[in-house]
Amino acid sequence: MTNRTKYLQRYPDGSVHFRFQRRTLGRLPGTEGSAEFNAEYDRLIASVGKTRKVGRPSKMAKPRSSKITIGTFVERYRASAFFAHPQKPNLKEKPLAEGTQYNYRLGLDLMHAQDMTSRSFADLTPQRGNLYIKKVKRERGGAAAALQKTLLSNLWAFARGFEDFDGGDRLNPMNNGEIETPYTVAQEHLPWPEEVQDEFLAACDQNLYDGFHLLICTGQRVSDVAKMKRVHFDGRHFELVQKKDRTKTPMKIKAPKILRDILAARAKRTGGNAEYLLTHKWGRPYSAQSLSLRIREVLRRIGHPEYTTHGLRKNAGIMLAENGATVPQIMAALGHKTPKMALYYCRLANQKLLADQAADILDIAFGERTERRQAKAAKRRASMKVV
């Protein structure tokens, strides 16, 4: 026998194997104690000794810490109150809207597929973030890249609330000016000039005529107008829950007289039996997409493809601002949660007035300057005559 017994595994067939960390590294030749057995055993002992110190680790040895990655915070983000969980009905924070949750989950899956979740926030710099966004844009398009930029920015802000966040005290790198905008709206939603409105109303059918007035008189998005039902209108007020409102708070909107008259005439034509306020020629309700498509077909036919259905919402806001509506009134009528868009409508409405006032100020300033120059010239001429 031999004193070379450590890491040996003996089998009933007489073979002896060298096993280390639950792996067989080799079968030892010959019989135990023979020269070839000892030589191979010594070689294997030396090989494992180079990679790890043989023997039980010290009790004082520090445990290996797992790397904190972006993926760590992705899982925490998925389990947070931002996402609705049936098993947690009493969340204090209001979760994201259902559509946003769905899109965010797809975006987080893409982030994992792109191997971004294996990185750490300590490694996420504006330059690396920009390269990642460009890569996604090349492979998946601008909309997907824009979503990745938003998610990484949200994850950074979310992760800062944890002690093991490794991004330091740096500012959010995804909000840095070096990150390019990967996606822009292909077409700005411009308010319709009055002449375009008149041309549209002269060219469209009766259903789109009614739809136009529903959109501009209520100032609601096309998705909310398309789903308006007769039970939501009592003859004077609409009651609806905006699709984008994550609080699902009902709002009431008073219909102006022109819209009340149009809806009354429509009820007479249809017999008042239609479930939805707005239907197409086959008697079925429009979807948001089909209503937008029909309106844009008319706009293209009359030579104004640059305008969109959503532009009528801006028309409503500007009309309110031009006629003296306050910011809270505009917010209540259009369903805005913050004054940002209401102030935007006020700014558009006041732009011409303010520009005219600015021109008047310049007229006064240049007039006074001209008077001063003329006075100086007259004084010089007077002095020359005296000489």
C-alpha cells in the first residue's frame, strides 16, 4: 500500500480513479504503490495544487460576492409596483398602464437578448450607452432603440434606491446629451388652418363630418372618440375615461351647442338605436385606426397630407386659449394631468399677439432713435451756420 490516498476513488473492478471537486481527472495506472501509479498520482496532485490550495478553506475566508448587474435590477424592476401583480392587489404605488407594461416587458426581453443585462451600471457610460442604442437601431429600428433608451434611464433611476447600486454619484448617463435621439415622430401633428377645415368638411361624407365635430368640440384623442357610446352622452355632457389615464378617473365634458345639434340630427337619421355615437356606412363603430385612416384619405385627396387627426386636438386647445380659457380650464376640458400642454396651447395662441406687441416696441424704439439722430443733425447744421 501507499500513503498516496487523498482524492482516490476505488471501484469494485479494481480500478482506482483520481477525483477532485466531484470530477474524475484520470484513472491511475498499475497497482497502488507501483512506480507508475505514484508518478501519475504526484502529477495530478501537482496539477490541482496550481489551481486551488488543497485542503478545507479557512473559516475566516471571505465568501465570493456575486456581481451586481443591470439584469439584477431588471428582475427587481419586474417585481416592483410599477408592474401590476394579481397576487399583490394592495400596492401603494400606481402601476404603469397595461399597454406600457406590455411594451416594457418586450423591451426588457430585448435588453436581455442583446446581452445588456450582463453588464453593470458601473460600466454604463454615455459613450457605451450611445453605442448600444445605435446597435439596437441598426438591428431593430428607431422605435425599439428609443424604448431601450427609456428603459435604461428608468432602470438607472430605479436602481439608485438600492444600497448595492454600483453607479456611484454620477448623473443618469442615458439623459446625457451625447445619447442621440434614436427615433422621432415622422410627422408633426399640426393644428388645421380654417381653410383646411372648410375644405375637409366640403369633401367628406356625413359620418366623417360628425366625427370631425366630435374630435374638435371635445378635444379628445381619436381612440377615446371612437369608443364613445350613446350611454356616455346624456344630451349635454359626455362621461368618459381616457384610454391613457392610468388612474381610470371618469371625466365629464359639456358638449357645445353645435355638437349637440349635430348629434341630435344624427340620432334622428339612425333612429337612435346605435350603441356607439359614431359609426361608418355599414353601421358598425370605427376603430381608432380606421377613423384616422378615413380622415387622412380625405386630407390627401384635397391636397393636405401634412395634417393628421390628432391635430384637431391641438385646434381645440388653441381655440380655448385664444378665447380666454385659463390653464386649469384647458386641462379640465382636454384631460391633461399637468399644465405643460395647456401652457403650450396658450403659447401658440399668444404667439401672434406677442409678436405684434414686440414689433410695436421696435417701432417705438426705432422712432425714438430716428428722432435723436435728426435732432443731432439739426444741431450740427445750426452750428455750421453760426460759424
